[in-house]
Amino acid sequence: MKDLFSPGSLVTVAGGVLTVIGATAYTTGNANLSLPTIFYGIPILLGGLALKSSELPPAARITPPSALKDLRDQAPDELAKVVGDVTRWRYGQKAHLESSLEALKLWDDDTPPQLEEIEELNADGGYGLRMRFSLGAIPLQRWQEKQDRLGRFFAKGLRAELTDLGDGRIDLQLLPSAEG
């Protein structure tokens, strides 16, 4: 259902509707209606199709936005930005957190890791995140080698925990460290 309401879908439908109205008006001889709707409808339709071809849907958000609000307000701003970034439609990217994964050397151009879902956590009275990735072409061993850096990369005072779920998927938990 969420695919139906993506910006690309809405623009495509609007362009399609304008084009059909223009074509219908043209066949019925109504030049005042056909000219603007066809001239606007076809480019809007093509723009919507271009958006649809390059869109990346948001990652599934497990925790409702209203939950953990007080804890989220006390959390590092970087974590709130991560949640906001991965829970919206993206265009022209192969995967969520693309630049972050590239900087961490956890990227493959042909089969990059894909963020499937994100969950906000109350971890020992602190705010944390759990992100589920499908590994793509990046082996689990490389993720494990980067585990210490993963926590520090997203925000100060975090530690990373990796859980192998099998089937080419992992959970990355960003949790408050004891020192942070």
C-alpha cells in the first residue's frame, strides 16, 4: 500500500489523468481543454515515470513515531537524523545509508547491503537503534571487522552489536555505551 502513495506514483497518476483528459477533450473537439492538459500531462507523466524508475522505498519502521519520544529527545541528534533519513522515500540511490556504508567500506556497487527495517530501542534507559540489513555481496566477516567503528561512526557514545540472523541478514544494534 505504501508504494501507491509514493511521490513518484502520485506524479505519475496526475500526469496520466491529465493526459487522458487531454486526449478525451481532443477527440471530442474541445481545444480549450485538450491543449493545456496534453501539454502539461505528458511531461508530468514522463517525470513521474522517471521518479518511479529510481525510487527507493522507506525502510520499515517497527517502532511507532509516538513511542519513545522522551528518550528520543535526549538521544544524539545524529540518530534522529538516521531514522528520519531511512524512513522517507529516496530517489537516485541504490540503498539507504549509501554514503555511510561507502565510508565504512561496507559497500558493493553491484549488490550493496539493503536496509530492511529500523527499530528504536530503550536500551538500559538509553536510546538505541536496531537496523536489519540484507548483506548483499558484503561478507559477514567484513561487518564484524568494522564492529568497533560502526558504533562510533553514527554518534559519540555508542557501541555496535551485530547479530547474524542467517540467510544473508544481520541486525546492527547501536546502543549507548557504558562510558557514554
